[in-house]
Amino acid sequence: MANVKHMKWWGWGVEGIAFTYDNKPAFAPFVKKAVGLELDGSAGSSVSFSDLTLPSSTIDQAFLAELGAIVGTDNAIVDDELRLVHTYGKSIRDLLRIRASDLPRMPDVVVYPADEAEVSAVVSAAVAANAVIIPFGGGSNISGSLEPHPGEARVVISLDLGRLNKVVSIDEGSGLARIQAGAQGPFIEEQLGARGWTMGHFPDSFTHSTLGGWVATRSSGMQSDKYGDIADIARGLRMVRPAGIVDIRPVPSASTGPSVREMILGSEGRLGVITEVTVQVHRTPEVREINGYLFPNWEAGIAAMHEISESDARPTVTRVSDARESGFSFATGKAKTGFDPQKVLMAYLKRRGWDLEGINLSFIGFEGSKSHVAYEKKIVARIVKKHGGLGVGKGPGVLYDQKKFDTPYLRDFLLDRGAAADVSETAAPWSRLNEIHDAVYAAANEAYEQIGTPGWIMSHLSHSYHSGACLYFTFAFVHGGDTAIAQYDVVKRAIQQAFVDHGGTISHHHGVGREHAPWLEQDISTEGVALMSGLFTAADPKKNFNPDKVITY
Ligand SMILES: Cc1cc2nc3c(=O)[nH]c(=O)nc-3n(C[C@H](O)[C@H](O)[C@H](O)COP(=O)(O)OP(=O)(O)OC[C@H]3O[C@@H](n4cnc5c(N)ncnc54)[C@H](O)[C@@H]3O)c2cc1C
């Protein structure tokens, strides 16, 4: 069997790692206050694989043998757990549906090609048989980008790129690395790091997502302020199509008509299978540091991030959490014995007249030579001070850096105990960020009233650009069991609508999939959707490539 590791079928990450609130005394009271959920130390209720009802595979032996002849019989697999892992991504909707056995259509077979030639052969065989091909990276998307259409009558192949996982070569003279599309974050950085390079792309899902998936969803990492989004980082591409390979060479910029590279970015498997990407890489910096700052309120934090984006400083991360999200961060802190610097700091701020409930916690990252980092930190310190903020040093930044990939486990913990939590993000001009923030809060709170349960919403700004920034919202509520997805839809719809109504996009970095497709027309206009639809129809007239995503039937 293919030696490709997958996440748990029922949640985030790998078996054996889970969120715990041991030694986090503020966590249980925080959850009680936020969503009314009583944490009593019990393990909660999870789901066992044998409780699920799964539809059988519809692939016939002859086609399975044909695929097996291309990739090896061990790499064309009909196995229920593998099929399940390849059905959905990791949104709360996906996790709720799995727990409810809401699985109308699963892939019939999971195929693991070893190289581009095998991808091409599988694509040819699949198109000849009029089968559906769904490229699979790490399965971490939260936009419904993988699931087969419930009524799909044709054979559905999940084409897992997990064996295409090598850094092929590095052009050290240009800072370009050729990397296979199925490589996951840690493996890429390990390979590059060993030769003194970094790609600088660190999405929160870094540990379980792939280069091909990042490109296919237009991903953005937490250090995008310096390194760019994947759309900036990915310079060259190779994508398998039924009639051949699209080969976009890694030139720094080009004036060659509408950009085919851009058409592939965000295509979510609808145009073909990406096998290789040439990315920009940078020398590992001499200094890497994330510092903590506090602001007395949200408006001050946003104004400071805006001013930093216009300054001579070019931090890697500019992030500020609103008061609610800051409260959440404080609540997940470990208990201290003896001297507690946080307590001392809070006492100091109180003396200076700060409203402790209104504190906004910020992280700003710096990379480069010692002198460059010192120069940037000086600029940032001046701006933070101007907006009434305060630097609190490296300590909180070190903690943030260590914990940043652990947060997703919390969602499974809450789900086991009856609470649904998920995220929605947007990007908008600087001039509209405060308006969007307030509008989303109002929309979510109205939605909670509508579904009749107390709910939680919190937000941070991340990913700053010249003209605006990304706002990222996390929401949670105790769900009503069978009605959980309907309740989730009410909240999610309210938030997405508030984005478009107030000048934001429906998705800054999570793609469209099926989840955000209903708002696409409001975002890019009717004619915009018509253009995109024309591209998909011309490129894939029989809808063999991951149909029903981005633009749905
Ligand atoms: C806890 C959590 C945190 C997250 N944090 C971030 C974040 O910080 N930034 C961010 O950008 N996203 C984030 N995401 C979303 C997700 O990780 C991204 O969308 C990621 O880019 C998906 O990559 P993947 O390899 O898992 O792709 P998959 O989920 O396997 O696939 C996603 C889509 O891409 C297509 N695809 C995958 N590989 C290929 C290929 N080789 N060729 C053609 N199409 C392909 C699939 O068909 C599908 O349509 C997060 C998700 C979770 C659950």
C-alpha cells in the first residue's frame, strides 16, 4: 500500500494528539462564559468507524485493474477508511457530516501515482472512461473543495498526489525551487532548510497541507507580509491535462496575455492535475523574531497595522487580535507557579487606566540581518507607541510561534462536547475594515438569536497589503445535534453576506469550493462568473475534473 500518511478520518491531524486544558485554569470558565458549555473533565462523545454507514464503491474490476496496471495494484485502492479520508476536507460541516454518516457519495477508488507520467496515464484512462478525477493534496481545505457531487453516477477517482513529494532541484542563482505538488509543508521546509533556504509559506494548516493544494486554493501563510501569498510565491507550474502538459516556465514576470498561471491558481482541480510548482525561495534569515504588543482597543491596533504597512518596515507577520480573541488567548495560557509576568503586566496596565477586558494582543514578526531587524523594530516601536500601544517583548511571540499549529485540535475537542466552531475570512480596503468587523459581529449575533443559542465570535487582522488587509473570524456555538448543520448554515451565511455587503471578498485564502460558491457572483459580478464558467466549460467539456466546485451545477 502507498506509503502516504493521512489525517484522522474524524478530525484534524494525527491520532494520539489532542487538545487538553490541563493546567489551563482559565479555559473552562472562559468556555462557560462564551458559549454556555460546562466542561466537567469528561472525555466527551466521539464517533467510532464501525458506527458509520458508507456507500459502497461502484468501480468495476476491469477499470480498477486498468488503473492498477498504471500505478501498481498496491496504489489503486478500494478501502472504506481511505475512501472516507478522501471524501471531505476539514471544515466543521465536513466533520459534522462524517459523524452523522452524511456521506451520499464517496470516491470509489484512491489512486497514488508515483510521477507525472503516471498522473498523465491515469488522467487519460479516466477521461476515456468518462470518470471523475478529484486531485487530493492533504485534504485540509475547509471550503467543500473535494466532495464528489451527491448525484454523481460516474466512477469517482481520488487522485492522491502524496507520492509526488520531492524537492526536485534548487536554482541557487535565482532563488527558485522546483518542488513536486504533493509535498507537505514540513517536508518542503526541511529539504529547503537543509540547504539554507526557506519558502516562507506557513499556513496554519502547514503540517498537513500540500504545495499543489496551496496553489489550487490560492493559499496564504502567516508570513505573507514579507514572502507573499502562494500566488506570488508560485512562479512556474506543470499541470496535466488530457491532451498534454501545461508548462508555465518560472519567469519573474511576463506580458503574455491573460495569465494562464493565474487561471491555474485557485482552480481547485477543475482544469487539470498540478504535478510540480517552481517557487521563490529565500535564504534562511540570520534573525527570526516575533514580538508581542498590546493595544488599548481595536481601532488603535488596526491604525497601527495600517501605518506599519506604509512604513519602511516590512515585517513578516502583522497580526492583531480584537479584545475577544485576546481574551481567548489569555484563557488558554498555562498556570504559573511563583512569579507571573502576565499578572504584573496587567496590574501595571490597570494602574495606567487600561480597560483590561478591552486589550488587543498583537504579534509582529521580523526577519533578516541583525541590523535590518533592529531598524524595523525601531520603526514599529515608534508606530505602536504613537497609537497608544505597548511592546511586551519576545516572550508571548515565542509562545505563539510554538503553539501556532496546535489550535486546530481544539475544534475536535469542542465538537466532542457538543460545540461547533469554524472560521471565515475576508480581505477589504483599510477604510472598510472597522465597518466589516462591526457588521460581522452584528450579523453573527443576530444569527445566534435566530438559532436560539448563545454564540461566540472573535477576530484578528492578519496579512496586510498596501491597500487593505485580511480579517479572520472564528465563531462557535453549542449545537443542537441533528440541527447542527442547519444552525451552522444560518451563522455562516450571515457572516459571508456581511463580507460582501461591506466591501470585502468572500474568501481571502480558503478558496471557493462548494461552501463559498453561492456568493461568488456578488463578489466578482455576473460577467465575471460567466468568464470563469466559459473557461471551465471549454477546458473540461465533459466535467471530468472535480466538477461542481467554485462554480456549482
Ligand atoms: C485548521 C486549518 C487551518 C487552515 N489554515 C490555513 C491558512 O492559514 N492559510 C490557508 O491558505 N489555508 C488554510 N487552511 C485551508 C487549507 O489548509 C488550504 O485550503 C490548503 O491550501 C489546502 O491544501 P491541501 O493540500 O490540503 O488540499 P486539499 O484539501 O487536498 O485540496 C483542496 C483543493 O485543491 C485541489 N488540489 C489539491 N492538490 C491539487 C493538485 N495537485 N492539482 C490540482 N488540484 C489540486 C483539490 O482537488 C481541492 O479542490 C486551513 C485549514 C484548516 C482545517
